[in-house]
Amino acid sequence: MSLVHLANFSAHIKNCTRLNISSTSVPFTRLHLQLSFLLYKEGFISSVQRGSNAGPDKTPAEVTPDNISSRRLWIGLKYRDNLSVIRNFSLVSKPNRKVHFTSTEIKALASGIPVGIVRPLQPAECMFIQTDESEILEVQEAAKKNLGGTVLCRVR
């Protein structure tokens, strides 16, 4: 996991929502794919499609070592009343400071209790955790599965 790539992803999404862009592309990586699907599942974005630099694929194309550099994820951004559904996308763990919590601390965080430097979740806010098995989960789901991990980011 590269927190630098996550920081770039976060900044790119924030910049696009400030300009009211309807869709954007990010490099095709496992981290971006997992996070995009979670954002879609939680209702922050409208679509996730694989594609190339030219745009989303009309027919599915396989990712190979020959074309990996040109593969992109196309993300459809959501707006309501001309305001972005994503109001804030901020990192909790940063490249120079990783925030790792045990399963007990994750449960406390999911219950609305502040843990260390991390504020509790606000209404309509999600926090994403990367478990020790490199799976990215929403904090409530990680608490249900009794898993700890690195707190990546929060989206509101």
C-alpha cells in the first residue's frame, strides 16, 4: 500500500468535485479499485469503470503487463443540487505517519468514541481501514469482523 498514491487519489477527487466535473480517471491500481468500489457501495460516487487513457471501455479489455501503464479507472462523481456528494475526502494516515488500530480500538471508533488523534465519525461520514490482509473495509464492517488495521481516510 502506498499512502502517497492514496494522497494523490484524494487530492484528485477533491479537485474534480470543486470544479463540478462529472467523471474523471485515476491510474488503475488495486488500492484505487478497492477504494472506488467502497465509495460506490457507500453512495459517494455514481459509477466505476475500467478503461484506457481514451475513456471507459465499450467492451471489457484484459489488463496485461503490456498495457498496464495505459489502464485507467473512470469514476463518475455524484452531485445533488449542484453540490458534490463528497464534501470532504481527507487522509487519516499520511505517508510520514501511519495510524494503526487494534480491533478493540476499531470497535470504539465505530461506536463514536474518539481514539487517539482520530475524531469519531459524524453522520453521513465513512472511514476506511486497510486490514493486515490488505483488504480495505469500512470501519463499521471491520468492527463487525473484529479486525484491526491501518486507518486510511475518511469521506464526508
